[in-house]
Amino acid sequence: MTTATHPSPADKRRLPGRRLLVAIHDVSPRFEREVDQLAERLSRHVGPAKFAMLVIPDHWRGAPIAENAAFARRLRDWADQGIEMFLHGWSHKDETPATKGLAAIKGRHMTADEGEFLNLPLTQALARMRDGRALVEDTIGRPVAGFIAPAWLYGDTAHAAMRELGFALAEDHMKVWRPASGEVLAKGPVITWASRSKARIASSLFAAALGRAALPFTRTIRVAVHPGDTTVPALLESIDLTLARFARTHAPARYADLGGAAG
């Protein structure tokens, strides 16, 4: 005899086909305590393992996963729980900054010297992606979910390297796509926060509030949190409000759940 299952009140409120994708950026031994705090917080809203982690092999060339066996074991444990793991650059540091043009403007104004893949020569982009993927996959014992550039900034060489290396998924501020084909799987701005200055804190709080009001009917909501968010109580409160708001109408999902229709 089978027992009928009934949708929960939360399921009844959720809109058909609506997804909530949540990710912790900058996962590194340097931020282990902050990543723990964020993982616990996200789990309360979306459930355990219903979020992704973006892993940096050697943050600013001072926190190599390869030399930290304890953190490597934690990464594998998280992956074993079902948390999706993305490669998030190699060092997260822009070591080849552009000096003119749009790339220079993006590098100066959209990130604090962290647009690692914005201006890399193709050979370096390929090497860092190839080596980073090998390290993370050896650590977690399975393929990475995809590649997401630091600060969501990609130069032409980064796009070419992703295609050549066959990464399954990529993401920027406005979309998720398949690098091999260019097929867009989800559209719409990612909701994120910044902790580097009072002005950035204020603007990100405003943008998150605007997103909660303006984006409820977007098919796929993306939320990204960073270790620095844990240092500002107002940002943590905004994260809680945002996740609670969208978890009512959008089912927490994995990036792998994205189908072919963008929205």
C-alpha cells in the first residue's frame, strides 16, 4: 500500500518552473571559518547541499589547497553531500591588468584587482583552467560543475579556453550558459553583496531590496554570497531577507537542474 504525499505549504506557494540557485564564492582555506558560517546560514533557507561552492585553488597565491590536506578533506566531504563545486579561477588575482579600453575600465571599477581572467593570454588562461580543474577534481573525486571567472569577468581568451577545455557551465552577472555552444540556460541579474566600503555596502543593500521587489516572476533567481559578507551584520540580514523571500516562490535547485529554456 502506498501513502499519498501532499505538497508542503511552501511547495504550494512556489511558482511552476521557478528555481533558486545559491552559491558561496571564494571558497578557500583562507576563508574556511566564513565559508562554514555561510554554509550553515544557506542551509537554513534552502536545505543542505542545495547550493554551490566556487573554489579557488590558491587564493592570491597565499592559500594553496594542495598544501592543506584538512581543507581538501572538507571539500570532498561537501561534494559528497551533494554540493556542486565550480572552479573559480586559480588565484582570483588580476596579474595581467589591462591599461586601456573596456577591460581596463572593468578591472578598475568592477573589482579590487581580482579580474584574473579578464586580460590573460590564451596560453595562461588554458593552463590555469586546466591545472585548476585537475586539482579540484582530484580533491573532490568527481568532475567540477563548470567554470566561473573571478568577479564574473571574462576576456575573449577566457571564453576560448572554456570552449577548448569543455567546461559544462559558466556564469556571469546576467546569465548562465554552456561555453561549448553558447546556449543560455538562465537570464537575469545575480543578487550579490559587497563589503569593501560603506558606499558599496549601501549600494548592494539597495540593489538586493530592489531585486526582492522586482524579480519575483523571473524564472531563475541567482543569489551569490562572499566570505566578506559575514563581517557586516546588515549584509547578513539582507541575505536572510532575500533567501527567505525567494525560497517561498522558487524551489531551491542545483545548476545541473537547468534545462534548455532560458528565463
